[in-house]
Amino acid sequence: MLQDTPRPTLLASLTRHYDELVDYIRRRFGDRGFAREIVHDVCVHIMEKPAIEARQPIALLKRISHNMAVNECRSESVRTRLIESMAELPDTASVPDHAAALDAQREVQLLAQAIEQLPPRCKQVFIMHKIHGLAQSEVASQLGISVKMVERHTRLGLAACKKQLGRD
């Protein structure tokens, strides 16, 4: 009875054909340093997987290497476009001035005061719906009240906030 000889694992094949894989990628992508990086990435990728056997390991390694090289070129292209687009941005970012920051802080304090002064149930409904973003039906369900009552409490809370900000 003839026994099958064990096929070499991909890692063993990569080790054996390292220079051949580097040359294969270099011929297609033009840079020996890039080719070495890709083959090293393939090695890491294979080491993270369990021992894989293949009928034609060098063919599979070439396919994996080629695919990784293409993906890396695409990623590099995206990075290059991003860097070029960032170069077109103005040197100074629009930073809000100190007065605008103080105005915003004052508005937040006024809103917090308005919410704090609401009746307890109105305050609870307003916070659940407007601050935490729960749907009116969900607020109604959790509190055991009708959706109409949630709408009413929300309306009252908004009116109080507008009044506090002087926008009524």
C-alpha cells in the first residue's frame, strides 16, 4: 500500500521559495523593498493561521502575495489622495473665538437651568426624549404614559428652553 507523502505547509514553502516570491512581486510592482515587505506580510499572515497544506503551495503563495501587494497599492493610493487633499486645506483652521465659546457655554448653562426648573415628570420625559434620543413611543412605554402626554411634556420643555434663551 502506497502512502501519501505529506505535503509541505505554506510556511515551509514560503521559507524555501522566499527569494522567488520576492522576485515575483518585484517584477510586477517594480520595487524590491516593497516586494520584501509584502512577502514578510504574507509570512505573518500564514503564521497566524493553522498549518495549511496546499497541492501547489508556490502557486498559492504567489496568489496571496499578489493580492496583498494589490491591496497595499490601493491603500497607498488612498493615503496619497488624502494627503494631497489635506494639502489644499488652508493653513489656519477656523477656531471659534473666545467670545463665541463663552456665548455657547452661557447658552448651555441657561438650557440646563431651564431643564432643571421643569416639573419632575416633564423634566424626566424631556431628558429621555431630547437628551438621550429615545423615541416618544419608547418614553411613553417606559413611563407608562400616553404618547400624547410625552408630546405635551416635550412641547412644554422646549417652550421653557426657548423662554430661558429669550427666543420665545
